[in-house]
Amino acid sequence: MNIATIVLSAGKGTRMNSDIPKVLHEVLGKEIILWSNEVIKNFENKFFVIGHQHELVKGYISNDSQTVVQEEQLGTGHALSVVFNDENFLTDIYDYVLVIPGDVPLIKEEILNSLISKVVSSKASIGFVVASVKEPFGYGRVIVDEEDNVTKIVEERDASKEEKKINLINSGIYCFDYEFIKNHIEKLSDTNKQKEFYLTDLIELGFNKKEKILVVESSEVSIMGINSMDQLHNLEREAREIVINMHVDNGVYFQDSSTAYIDEGVSIGSGTKILANTHLLGNTVVGENCTIGPNTMISDSEIGSGSKVLYSVVSESSMKQEVQIGPYAHLRPGSNLGNNVKVGAFAETKKSNIGDGSKVPHLAYVGDGEIEDNVNFSAGSITVNYDGENKNKTIIKEGAFIGSDVMLVAPVTIGEGAVIGAGSVITKDVPAKALAVERSEQKNIEGYADRKKKRKKD
């Protein structure tokens, strides 16, 4: 069975009031067009119709798909006719044509396969996906006669008052017999309020010619489209609930699912607790039996099993097992933590490797550091990694102890087991097991406070 799959993704999305092409807006951290890529990944002969900012949109389309540019957006019927006139499309002969809107990210592959199977087995000329909804405003209404035959689809702007009361709506997902659509696509007209060529007019045309027409019913959520920011918001809310329920079924606990924001690409292990107001974004992976949150944001990072991240921000970083982060810590990109590492309150790391069992407690900063196992990097200490022109590396060997309020001026190496006295500014390498102290001699000026008070009185 040779089937052409065509995704209509040329629209500007005028009602979204955005310079971003409609199909490049994100749903749960993934561009809408990438959802289309995913749902048809197992299909062959894939074509994407692109138009508004087509060079930008093209960069998001999978390499095994072809693109056809619709220079003028004159409706869905016009979009399909552009494909039928494209030289790449005409190099093959198809049995059926599957048409999918590019702005319906929650449609499932099973529904598409069901539609194709039903059309093929029934030898129908037209099949399309429908849904019964409570609020049909904005959707095309599916009109049936007394014998439940589909007679036509009426778009919202062209519908009468009675037709607008119909709650059976068109999804915009079709499977056509190739010969039928090839012979009739050019017969569409733009005699409607929008002055566009409607693909939906093929339904009435097919009915009038006594062609076999069938429908496959799906849920309202699965066929939700996006034409405005409000619809994007509503769809993402539904998608978020689907994703969270999936994680719940896999053994993840959510303290307050209404304040949890989990991107579609996130993986969470069983036994993990997601506390209130937690954001897991991008391609984040969270292991088993972790505690994440509350008030935590983690993006494109890997959190090892048994770890705890509390009131913190983690970006493009990784940690192994039993790591403790926070509260109010910030792991910036390139922070790689070993097992049983602690990064404490108001501590910050960036582009650093921190070995097993090492601790970076409160009010500390480690940037461009190589910290080996079991190092204690005490409160208030920092790596001074920037000299005004270049970022330089600090190396701290295994078992070293860095006292409080120490400045390690990079490039510098602290030897294995070395001890740095509190308040020191270290600019030279420290040998293994040595004590390094850099302080000026303390001076006590007797009677200073009394003399200061006397000056104020005078």
C-alpha cells in the first residue's frame, strides 16, 4: 500500500499576534512541528507544506521528509493542490493520501493508522477524523443527513445559526483515495467568506458524486488545534495533564500536580517525589527515589537516583547518586557532580567537575574547577577563575581542605590532602599535605573605640 502523508504547516498564525511561525511555538518544551515529525516518523512518503518563514521552519523538519513551499496561503485546498503540482510529489503514484494539520500536536499514531485501515478496508474515497465537543466554536461542523450519511463540512464563518449548534466537529485529518483527490482537487472554489480554497469542500463534492465517505471518532483533546495564544495555553494544559498522569502511572508522586511543569522530553524514575512548583524542562532525566522541589527548576540535566534538589536551579548539568543540592543553590551549565556530593545553601557552580564525597557548602562559588574526591570546600570560599581576559582552571586534589572565606586565584593547583587556612588568598600552587596560610599580621589597637566616640563629641 503506497500512501503519501502530507502535513499542512504553512500558516502564519495571524491570531497568535507573534512573529514566530505558528508551528514553531512550543508545547511542553517541544516545537509544534516536532510533534508532527514524531507522530508520522513510521510513515513513508512524507511531505510538509511550508509557507510563512519557510526557511526557518524547514530546519525543524526531519531529513526523511520533503518540503513543498506554499508561497501564498490561500487555504487548505490550495495547500494540497500545491503539493499535487510539485515535481517531487509527481514522481510516484500513490494509493491513498493522508492529510494532517501541522498544528494538532496531540493526535496519536494509532488514530491515523485506524483511519487509514478503515478507509482501505472499506474502499472509501474519503475518511476523516471527527470529535464530539461541548464548545464547537471555531471548528468546522460535520453535517449528516437523516440516514447518518456525512453530506458536508461547514466552516465556522460560513455556518448558519442552526449549523453552529452542531457539536460534531472536523479535525482536519483526512485520508483520501488518490485518484479521487487527484481528479477533484482543482475543482475547489474560493466562493466563501474567507475567499479561500477549503479542503473540506471535497466532502460535499464526494457526497454529491455518491462516493463512499466514512469517519473515525477521536477524543476532543487529541484533535485540539492551535490558532491563538489562548488555544495554545489550553492545549498545553491538557498536554501537561497527560504527561503528569503518565509519570504517576510509572510510580512518580506529585505533591501538587497543578504547579508541576514537566516537559514532554523529561524522564522520571519511580519512587521520586516532585514537590510543589517544580519545573523539569528540556531533556532532563531524574533517577529513582529522588526528591525534587519545592520551587525548583531543572533544565537539560541528569539527576542521579536518591538525590535531593531543594529550592534550586540546575541547568545543563549532571549528578550521580545520593547528591544533595540546596536550598537556593545554582548549578550553571557544565557542572558535573559525583556520588554523595553536597552543594549547599546559596552556593554556585559552573563548568566544574566535583568528585565523589566532596562538599561545596553555603555561600561558596566553584567555577572552572576540577575538584577530586572528598574535598571540603568551606563556606564563603571561591575560585577566582576570571582574570579580566581569560577563564582559568583551579585544580583541587583528593582530600584537600579549603578553609572558610578562601580565594583560590586561578590558575592554581591544591595538592592532595593539603589544608588552606581560613581567609587566605592563594595565588601559588600548594604541595600535597601542606598547610597554606596567606594573611597579614593581626594588629590590635587598644582604646580605639573610646577615642572614636570622643572625636564624634568634639
